[in-house]
Amino acid sequence: MSISSPSSPAIHVQVLVTFLLFSTIAASFTKGEEPPKPTPWPEQFHSLLVMNYSGEVQLIDLWYDWPNGRNFNIIQHQLGKLSYDLEWNNGTSFFYTLDSNRECSSAQLEVGILRPNWLDGATYVGQRQVDGFLCYVWEKAEFITYYEDVVTRRPVHWVFYTGRAAHVMTFEVGAALEDAKWQVPWYCFEKTTPVIRDDVGRTIMHRGLVDTGTSVFVV
Ligand SMILES: *[C@@H]1O[C@H](CO)[C@@H](O)[C@H](O)[C@H]1NC(C)=O
Ligand SMILES: *[C@@H]1O[C@H](CO)[C@@H](O)[C@H](O)[C@H]1NC(C)=O
């Protein structure tokens, strides 16, 4: 009985390739060091973000509130509309204005807001300089690149696969918006028409991540 099998050379090649692959990955980190992991989001924080999508600039006032299961993006379009995007952990979102136009729409999604550990499992891609900060950089599920300051471990910047980019201007850990401000205006319940979206997948991916670009933000 022969011990050689016709698949042996193929197996050898595969073992070699696997070995080379692992050596390359291992070589990209210092010996014995684990790649850095993204810092989980604090359970509550307030952040001012400058958003840029192909030169269209917005200022976003972000209130992330995990214990109360809610997330709020107050969006100032440059020299334009002030709009509100309030997301609840039960999947309900309201998009509205507080001016005399009384715009409001809502959406019902299968998922809640982002969990504080939503970056778990992201792939570390190294260090880069961004906005003047040396950052650890990760990629998550091919939809976001996330930059965290090496020194303070605060988020500095993130970019969606669409090219939409956020620059973190302030990051106040533990800051919470008073309950009264989370009140959806009455006209949301009077004439709101649920939005049927063909981009729900995208919306889910971006939920709580303030990627409320015109294709997602429907009013
Ligand atoms: C916005 O992005 C564009 C490129 O898409 C760039 O030319 C411009 O300088 C950016 N503006 C700001 C305020 O970051
Ligand atoms: C989700 O919670 C909000 C706030 O409590 C509420 O207004 C909304 O009706 C809820 N949605 C569902 C589907 O229960």
C-alpha cells in the first residue's frame, strides 16, 4: 500500500502559503504584542462633529445615551437647515425640524442603537496621522474606518465607505442631555408617514453613527 497521495504537493503548497501569510501578519506587529483594540464607547457622551461629504459640510451635536437606549443627532447644515434625528433602542427613529415647516418623518428598523462595544471585532490596520493626531486605525466590516488618538484613546475621526467623514471636535464623557430635550414634537404623531426605505441595510449599518446624508436622511 502506497503512503503517497496525489494531493500531497497541493497540501504542501497550502501549508507554505499559510505559513507565509502568518509570518507576514506576525511581522507587522512587534514581537509578542497584541494589536491594539478600539476603546469601547462610554455609555453616555456628548460630541461635536464636523461632517464632510464631498465638500458638503455639517455640524453635528451628538448625544449618545446607552443607559436610556437613545441617540440624538442635531444636524446643522452649513448656512442651512437645522434638523433632528432621534433614535430609540426599540428601532423607532424620528427625523424632524423644529421650525414653522414642521417637517417630520419616522422609520422603524429591526435593530436598536449602536452598542458601546460596536467596534469589537474591527481589524487593526496600523497607525496613521489624521487631523494632527497620531491614531490607531481600524476597519470594521468594510463600511467604516475608525481613528482613535494613541495618547488619549479618544475618537478623532471616522470615514464611511461612502466617503462621508466625521471630525471629532469635542468628546465629553458622561455628558447627558436633559430629558425634556428628547421630546419629539406633537406633529410627528399627527401627520407622520413611516418612511419606506430601500436602503435599510445601509441605515442599520450607520445607525447612531451620524451618517445621516441625504440618501439616508429622508424628510
Ligand atoms: C471636505 O472634503 C473635500 C474633499 O471631498 C475637501 O476638498 C474639503 O477641503 C473638505 N472640507 C472640510 C471643511 O474639511
Ligand atoms: C419606541 O420608544 C419611543 C420612546 O419611548 C416611543 O415613542 C415609540 O413609540 C416606541 N416604538 C415602538 C415601536 O414601540
